[in-house]
Amino acid sequence: MIPQLIILLFVAAYTATGCAWDMKTRKLPNWLTVSAFGLGLLFHIVAGAMGDQGALSGLLFSLKGFATGFGILFVLFAIGGGAGGDVKFMGALGAWVGWKAILIIFIGSGLVAAISMAVVFVWSTFAPAGQPNQGDTESLSEKRHKIPYAIPATISTWLVLGGLFAMKWAAV
């Protein structure tokens, strides 16, 4: 139960930090994503070594999660559907939660993004248009239709991991 709690707390802190940073700067910094990836590998190696699975099993669990999160977002990035920080963000998240959970998180983030875009569209249809600042290179309508990916990814992560943690806690 302790390793799951550590994963839950780290992932909550990581996604909250990434979400706040992405909302403020529209970028996910390497110091956040790369360090989270390294810590995820290290955590699962140590947890595996201390448990019944072994260090190699922990390493493989983490690498499979990284490859799934990174790979899916890299394909979207390659066709112009995201940014490099998003790819590293999901890769590092996958290193912590594994390939099955990151796949569910990815699907959930797509649903959250779709709902968010629908809300933004409806809001922009009925909200009065403001005047953009003189220094802005993007119009206000262009800014309204861009949602940093870390927001739906964070919401999906918290829903998925919260649900999984609640199910394990209820089973005890």
C-alpha cells in the first residue's frame, strides 16, 4: 500500500505542477519532465528490488509506461497535434503509472479535452469579445481555442488514479 500511496502523491504533485506551469507559460519545462521520468525509473527499480518482482521487473514496468505515453503523444506531435513538452509530460507520467494506466489516462484526456473544447466554443459564442492588447500577436479568438494539454491530462490522471486508489482502498 505504501508504494501506491507514494505514486499517487508524486503523480498528483507532478501533474499539478505541470498543469500550473503549462497554463502560465504554455510550455512544459525539461527540468520537470526529465526529472520526473528519472525518478519514476528509480522508484520502480527500487520498489521492484524491495518487493517480490525484482529490480528488472520494476525497470521494465516503468519503461513500458514511458514508451506508451511518449509513443502515443509523439505520433500526435509528428502530425502537428501537440508540442514536445506534452510528449515528455506523458512519457514521464507513464514511467510512474505504467502502460495500462497511461493508456486509460490518454483516452480520458481526449474526452476531457473534447468536453473542454465544446465548453470553450459555447462560451466564446455567447461571451462578449474583448479587445486584444496591442502587443499580442494572437487574436483573442485564437487564444480562446487553445487549451494547454496538461489541463485535460491532469484531470484525467486524477480521475483515473483516484478511482484506482479508491477501489484498492475499498477492497482492503
